[in-house]
Amino acid sequence: MSRLGTIGARLYRGEIGYDFVRHRKFWYAVSILITIAAIAGVAIRGLNMGIEFKGGAVFTTPSTKVSVTDAREYAEEASGHPAIVQKLGNGTMRIQVAELNTSQAAQVKSDLARDMKMDADKIGAELVGPSWGKQIANKAWTGLAIFMVLVVIYLAIAFEWRMALAALIALIHDLTITVGVYALVGFEVTPGTVIGLLTILGYSLYDTVVVFDGLKEGSKDITKQTRFTYSEMANRSLNGTLVRSINTTIVALLPVAGLLFIGGGFLGAGMLNDISLSLFVGLAAGAYSSIFIATPLVADFKEYDPQMKALRKRVLAKRAKGEQADGEQDGQDDTSQDAIPGEAAVAAAGPAGVVEQRGRGRGRSSGRRR
């Protein structure tokens, strides 16, 4: 077994682990700071909306040795508006200029051909109206609202309302961070970006549901034992799926990173940035929120339940008395009451068919001592 596999097995068995729930306030503070920075980025810098949302013209040139800087200067001088220039992998250029009508676009195309010393007929020009982008955005917001409602309903039925609320908070957290990164980095927001934002919702929810499923299974009949509080059981469930969550996230991030850093950065395929950045940031934020936000929130919500409060008092009182955590007292097996939820009590039969107990000496039966 690999080293990572060994660590995963030990995490699952509870032999090692990190107390996420105990340190939750620190991670809450980190998330609040990141969220504030994201909101500030949107409020101060704003989003760099693409031409699909503002309207304008897109010019595609043949292969040229003109630099991006020079092409941007030519386009801005000809149009009087800011221009976005992307050099594609085959040497061609994509020049976007917002707020141009048909006659203005024709004049800009003619001026670009003159300045860049190329045939005007070889420059492609396409007009884009802002209404199309607005329709896409409106449909995306509608789809997002429906998705959120359905997720909350499903999680409330499959698990409980506290888990549904925690998952909803985690999703909003991921979306806010992703949008904030777009504002801070200055990448253009296009319909591809919207698609990426909607896509990350499923990835973000996946790890959260996996942990919640383990927590639901582990917390069955939790009030019938006095070994673990609900928060401790939540932390055990989280550690049990930690390596799986990390592996899943890394495998998902690798191809997206290839699109973002190699395709969009090195090869110059700028259109890949529209969707790859939102996917990359969203996947990373989703993995973070499922580990550090969602499950600790469920533990916080659940600890306000009267039954969980009573359980915590019993567990802490028992520990204060120095009794064994597994329910053994005075050499008598009490696993029927204090067994770990979801784990079966194991009894070993001796040669005479008499069940051995952990409070006895090794190899002795429960009969009279010799």
C-alpha cells in the first residue's frame, strides 16, 4: 500500500486525524477574510464584462507579426474605445471593441487594415448585440436560483435541514470567491464564464454530500453511547473521507490547470481562460469549503439540539470521572450501551464456549480465578 493509502486507512480508522471542528473558528475567520476581499474586489474594480454583455464588434486578423500592444493602440485610436486584444496560437489576433455599430465597425476594420498593413478583406468582423449576453445572464440566474432551491429540498429530505443549510452556505461561499477572483484578476467575463460558474456547483456539492453521508451513517443512535459528542463524530467522519476528497480534487484540478496555464497562458488560446479560471478557482474553493466550512457548520448547528446538548454533558461528565471511553467499568463489558455508532461489538469465545471479557486477564475465562 502506498504511503498516502496508509495515511488514508489510518484516518478512516481514527488512529490519526486533524481536529477540523475544534479549530473551526480559525477557518471561519479565514473564510470571512477571503469573502470580504472578494466582495471588495467586485465593488472596487468591478467585473470586466465581455463584449457579449456590452455589445460591439469582434475583429479576427490573419497571421501577423504585429505585437499585441501595437494592435491595441491601433484599435483604440481607430474606435475611440478600449480594446481587448488576444494573440491566438496560430499567430492570428482577436480584437474586441465594445459599443460599435455597423458603420463604425466598418470604419475601424478599414483603419486596422491600413495600420497593420494587411488586406481588409482578410479581416473578419462580427457584430455582437448586448441583448444576447443579457439573455444568457438572466437564464443563468434563473437556473442558479432553481438549483439552489432543489439542492436545499433534496438535502433536507435525504439528510436534514441543518445539513441543507450548511451546504447552501458553502455554495454561496464558493460562488462569491470565484466571482471575486475574476474581479481581482481582471479576466473577461463571457458566457463561458457563466457556464463555468454553474458547473462548479456540482463539484462543490459532491465532496460535501460524501462527508454528510458518512456523518449520517456514523451518527445513527449516537445518543445511546457516551464515548463521542456529535462534534467529535463529525470530525471522525470528515477525517475518514479526507484523503478521498483530496484525491478527487487533485484529479479534477489537473486537466483544468492544463487548460488555464498551458492552453490559455502558454499557447495563447485566450478563450480557454473564460471557463478554465472559473472551474479552477471553483473546484479549489469547493474542496476547501466542504472540509473547513460545511461539516463544522453542521456540528455547530447540531450542538444546539437539546439531545446533543444532553449527550455532550454525559460524555464530559463521564470523562471527568476518569471512566473508560468505551463504556467499560470495573472490568465489566458495557459495549451494548457505549459502542461506537455504526460499529458492531466484537466478542471472542474461549475454548469452553465462554465469552472472554476485556476486563479479565489474557487467556482466562469469565469463570472462577485459579
